[in-house]
Amino acid sequence: MQEPTREEIDALIEPTVLEFGASWCGFCKAAQPDIGAVLGRHPEVSHVKIEDGKGKPLGRSFRVKLWPTLVFIDQGKEVGRVVRPNNQDEIEAIFAGARA
């Protein structure tokens, strides 16, 4: 799958979690069960995994520095973010800003 452009992400209307990471990243692998559990409780939210790394413009446009970074987008705007989540509560917290 080709990486979406920033323009495509900004045009999204539906709630979406962008997951920036790398397939070889140990932190990313360790977080998968928690990410899957939380997103399973939010079927209305789309999930886009983005293989990030050197020379990848989308990650840079979101100032991603550590993996995994989850960015919650709603109506084309960032409303929540978590970097290297340690548990489901930290991931769940990214949805709080959209519902406030």
C-alpha cells in the first residue's frame, strides 16, 4: 500500500488513527495487542498503519520522532496523540479530546 499524502490525510472527514512505526520495531510489536484491543472498542474509527522511516514525508509532517506514534485525526485535524504507549489507558486517552 502506498503511503497517503498529507493532503489526503488532511481531507479525511471520518475519525482515523494513524499509526506510525516500522515492521522491525520492537516497541511497535509490543504495543500491537493494546492498540488492537483499544481500536476494537472503537469500530467507528479507521486505522491506517504507516511504515515510517528516513525520507518518509508523512511522518516528518507530523513531527514523528519515536515509534509507535498514534495520531488521532477527526475532521482532518489532529485531536489526540500518544507516543510509545505502555498500556491501553494511554491509547484510550487519545480519544478524549474529540469527545470533550
